[in-house]
Amino acid sequence: MEQDRRTFIQTVAKSGIAISLATGSAPFVITTRAAEPEKKLGFALVGLGSLSTNQIAPGLQKTKYCRLAGIVSGTPEKRQKWKAQYNIPEQNIYTYETFDKIKDNPDIDVVYVVLPNAMHGEYTVRAAQAGKHVLSEKPMEVSVKKCQEMIDACKKANRLLAVGYRCQFVPFHLEMMRIGREKVFGPVKAIEASFGFKIGDPTQWRLKKALAGGGALMDVGIYALQGTRYTSGEEPAEITAFETKSDPVKFKEVDETINWHIKFPSGVMANCTTSYNFNGLNRLFAGYETGWAQLDPAYSYGGLEGKTGKGAMDFPQVDHFATEMDDFAQCIMQNKKSKVPGEEGLRDIRLLSAIYESIHSGKTIKLK
Amino acid sequence: MEQDRRTFIQTVAKSGIAISLATGSAPFVITTRAAEPEKKLGFALVGLGSLSTNQIAPGLQKTKYCRLAGIVSGTPEKRQKWKAQYNIPEQNIYTYETFDKIKDNPDIDVVYVVLPNAMHGEYTVRAAQAGKHVLSEKPMEVSVKKCQEMIDACKKANRLLAVGYRCQFVPFHLEMMRIGREKVFGPVKAIEASFGFKIGDPTQWRLKKALAGGGALMDVGIYALQGTRYTSGEEPAEITAFETKSDPVKFKEVDETINWHIKFPSGVMANCTTSYNFNGLNRLFAGYETGWAQLDPAYSYGGLEGKTGKGAMDFPQVDHFATEMDDFAQCIMQNKKSKVPGEEGLRDIRLLSAIYESIHSGKTIKLK
């Protein structure tokens, strides 16, 4: 609560809302704690698929600094359903054709792009051009070039851009970062990180190269890649990767199962696995000079478990999307760059590209 | 108990002890179940280090078909201590110099070689030449050539040779084999296997190349390698490996931390890690078409835990060494090749050599 209060005070202060902090008297503080933030930022969701429906919209209801203000969808039935369910005003509801008119809507502060990967770029650029801040789901896009266009467009429009790396706001993952950064168990020695699941419906966009850009690696392997980076606190120096495909029909267009190996500049190594064809891998492990730490499950929307050689980690389960969106809202209020900006998303796309390049060339890829 | 009885009956029957199995009446069966085996094979332990002291000798007390009959040690104090503790007759106690006289000792049936890796060959060959069956600790030796010499010597002497792959007799690992073989969850898709620990005393033989042949990989990585083989039921087609060394003083002579990647002929891939420089990795995971299975801890002397997507595995904790030695004793009694013969040990040494070769060459090694 103390943390919440401090954050809130900071937020309203820096956002320019006129509150005198000079007195700091107890009654003032109590009043402030009980109050809602003066302004909740209006979020418009672009793409009303299962992630928006089951995670992001419910997550928005748990935020402190955000509200579900608008929607963008090409499906009339979805628009009607959401309008009724979330009491969304008609003027805040868009189709992909009318989307650019969002620039005239002061009720929308942030556009959250929840479309298939290969559409993140177009809608991020259009949102920025409409003067909106943008939160893009991960992976940021399907190529480094697209990511750069997104960064450039937001910069040009003087709007903030962040990528939906929800794990970076979850206590268990923050603890992995802290253990590494503070050398709680001394320096990191090695990392293992894996995430995969058995994908269902063979007709879904995730299995289409044009929309997804890639398969398991782009979709869930990216969590393991992120994990190795923030657990080591380093950027990969070399990557070697391997692919196997046991179902070339279902996975005709995208990767099914990939192993990759990272060497970090300090010599720390990481072994990673991702797959769309079996369940059970959902883990982030690190061995240190004098101990170890592991999250398993590590990347699910909830129910994470962590332990170290000293025992179980004791952290609350938070709503990953609410936490992520509240952080971005605070960044906007404070005009402060997100900890997961476009540059962070681009970095991963560059690394994912190196993994594919290693697979195709059969060689170790040295990163610059 | 039914299983025990059947095994026992089979054993005494095939070992040539005259018991009529024709009647099969209840009184006969009860008598047989209560009785001790007619003959327990006499084991002589060569090398009285911590493994013999803390695991193998206590394990022998729990066997049904074995007894601690003799010892071979270069240390007078150890010989005295063991003689008193285990009531070993003076004529069954040898030094490395007098070892070959074991050929005249009918009380010793099996020599269990528990010496540093690079001494397994010499003592296996001498034991075979003395007419004894041989159980060699893992890794079998430090080179394929040495392994072949051991196999040849035992063959020439018409004695059985087995390697101390204790996990291959443990219910949790037998279950991993069964799940793969019977395709309980369909075909294997991918495997992760890792074993490591933080090694203590920097002066121990395990850190000396001449005695150990290698470091973490030879000593504990071999468990993970074995795990990938019996979980997939296949032999590796390609291996790519990577090494890092964060303490070049302590690990001047042997490997500290190694990652390796295996591609099996069917396309199944495995990612593995071993280290002498951190704790926490002790795991065998497999993902299958319709499920997954994991042992963690997988390779400890006891306290193993297994689970699948269906829930926890429910198996008794057995004494790994007692089970391994009883199996070898039964092989001898039945004149039947062990399931972990010299050829199995050699196979792993060839693969470990390929891992080192990959590290040194920076290339993927294709196995023949």
C-alpha cells in the first residue's frame, strides 16, 4: 500500500495535475490514498481475439490508471457484444476502415495493438499518426525493418511506444532480475529457458507465415529468449539453433520445434527449447556461483511458481496485463520511456532472426 | 513380492541348483519365499573412496544375491577399518600389488571397479584375467580404445562385464523407458536433460585430467546423455556442443560447464547441460505427442520425483546400487548378458568424445 501510495502521488504530481505536495500532512495523504486517480487513460483495443477477450479486457478492469475506452474490430457481432458488455460509447467503436478517425477522439489516449504479428507495424504507425500512444503485443513485428518503422513513427509523432512484455512486470520475473543484478547468489553461470505448448486449430493465423512471421519461436520462444536476457543482464554474443518438424503438414508454413543455444559476452551460456507440438515446457532456470533459481511454470498468465535453493519464492499472483498497462499509463502520465520500449522489441526480433538464420545456414551467428 | 519370488525361482532354477519346479504347490512356494538364495555372489570392491564407503558397501547389505566378500585398497587404515566393520576375512583383502592373486580366491565372484575413471581399464582387464566377472563404475573409461580393451579382455576370459549405470534399474527411469517404448503419450517430440553440481575440494582426482579423463561431462553429464538415449530409444545422429569456463584455475585440466545438443535419427532433439560449478540441475524431461514426463530430481542416489501431465509418478525409492548389483548377480547366475554391458559403456564414451570433439572443432559431429 505504501508503494501504491507513493507511486500514485508521483504520478499525479508529474502528470501536471495541480496538487500541492508541500504540506504532506496526514489528512492529505489519507484523502489521496482513498481517491481514484484523477484521470484514467483511455485504451482502445485493436483486434478482439481471444487474448483481448480473455486477458486484456478483464485485465483492464483491474487497472488503476487505465480504462477500456474503445475498440477496433472488423466483425459487427464482436463490436455489438463488446459495446454492450463494456458499455462502450458508439463514437469510440471503429472498424479497420474507420480506424484513422481515432485521431479526432480525445477519449482515446492509447491504442493497444492485439492483432496478428504481421499487422502490428501497420496499426502502430497509423495509431501514432493519429496522435495516440501505442502498446503493441509481442512479438513486436515480423522483421527488424518493421520494428524500426514503428519506432520511427512513434518518435516522429512524439508518442510513446511499448511492447507487451507482461512478464517484465510480474514479481517472480522481477525477482529473477534482482537475483542476477544484485548477485544474490553470485554471478550467473548458466541458464535454461523453455516455453512451448501443443497448438490446436490448424487453421489459425498463428500457423500462417504471412500473418505470424514464424511459429513457436516467434510466439512463445520469445518468452524464453527474454528470460535469458533479463536473467543474465546481458545481450547474446552468439546464437546456434536447430529445428525439427515432425508434422510437416500442420507446420507447413511455420516452425514447430526449435532448440537454440546462446553464448553471452561474459561466457554465460543458455540452452533453450520452444515448440508448438507438445506441452510441459514452461520454465526459466538459472545456476549461480552459490545457488540457483527457477520459475516453473514461468510464463503462464497466472499461477506462477518460483523457488531457489533456499526455498519457495513468496510473491503475490498479479494480473499480468493490468500491471503491464498500468505501467505504460504511468509512463505516459510521467512522460517517461517504458522499460519495454520499441527498441526492446526490436532487439528480440533481431535475435529471433538470428535464430532462424542459424537454422537455415547451419552456422553459429555472431551478434554485433 | 510375487515379482521377487518369480525372479528368485527363475534364478535358482537357471543357476543349476536342483529344485523341482514341477509341483508348484503352495507349501513349496512359501518355503522358497522365506529362504535366502542358496548362493550369494561374493563381490570385491576395488577402491574404497566415498562412493564405495557411502553407497556401494551399504547397498551391498541390502542385496539379495550379493555379499561384500573382499576389498582392494592401497591404504592400510582403510583395509583395517573395512575388515572390522564388514567382518572381511584376511585372505580376501588385497592391495593393488597383490590384486592379481584374487584369481586363486573362489570366494570372490565379481570385482566391482570403483577407482578413478582412467583406472577402470587396467583393473577390469586384470580382474578378467583373474577369472572374475567385472562391474565397472561409470564412465566406463576415458577412451573408446580402453573400453574396447575391457570388452575384449572379459570376452577372452569368458566373464561378464557390466557398467554401473544404476539409473537403468530405478523404477522412475524404467518408467521413462516404458513411456517411450509403449508410446504411452505417443512418440517423443523433444527432450531436455541436465545434471550438474558444485564440486568441492579442488585437489580431488575428479579435477585431474589424467585420472578423470574429463570433468563434469564425464562424471555427471553422462547421466543426462544416458537419459536422452533411453528416453528416446534412439542413438544420436548428430551432436553439437559448447563449453564455458568461468573458473580456469579450479577447472584448469577438465571441463566445467558444457551445453550440448543432440539430433536423433527420427528428428527428435535433445538439449543438455552439465556443470561442476553450480547446483540445481538434476532433470530429465520429455515432451510427447499427447503429454509429457519429467524426473526432477532425476539422478540423485535417492529421493527421486517423477511426474507426467497426468500427475505424480508413484514408485518406491529403491537402493540404486543394491538393485544394480542384484541385477548383475542374476545375470551371472543365469549366464545372461547385462542390459548395461561393456558395449553400452563404450557407446557413451564414443558420444562423450564426440561432444569434446564438437567443442574443440566448433562443428557439429555426425555419428556413424
